[in-house]
Amino acid sequence: MNKVHVKKGDTVMVIQGADRGKKGKVLQVSPKEGKVIVEKCAMVKKHVKPRQMGEPGGIIDAESAMYADKVQLVCPKCGEPTRVGYKVNDDGTKVRVCKKCGKEID
């Protein structure tokens, strides 16, 4: 199983590509592919077919998946995009740690 440094609901900043510098919330994580879907980033046009009678079809904007290594976690304490470290507490739980300020993220 592959590991991804971000979780669903985290705030991240895009560090590569056309959306570089944008911040958004992680909507979905796919560890198997190593990809994430970020809110309002990597937008694509999607052709939607009407599924029920009276439902409109058309072209909508949707977020597409991007590689997880193109995003950096934004620390909720210091507000900076940072790398993620890990620390094991005394009770044996593993928590994520901000590499810049040293505070626990989870």
C-alpha cells in the first residue's frame, strides 16, 4: 500500500503546474495511484449526459486528479506550506508534525 502525506479535508497549496500557488481543500485521496483531488484546482470540462427524464445535460467544470507530490500541506498553526514529519507519542500513536514550526498537525 502506498502512503500519501495528505488526508481528506487537509488544506494544501499547489507547488507545480498551471495552478501553482493556489490553496484548496483536499476532496479525495487515492493512495493506490498517488493522486489527490483539490477543490477549485486542475479544472477540466466534463461532458455530462442526462440520466433521467427532464435532467439537463451539458458541459460542466469539474476538478481532476493531480499527483500528490505536486501539493504541500499548509500547517494550520503557522499557515505556511510545509513538509510533513512524523512523531510517535508516548502512548504509541503516530502523529503528523510540521517541519517548520514543529507543532502537531493532527
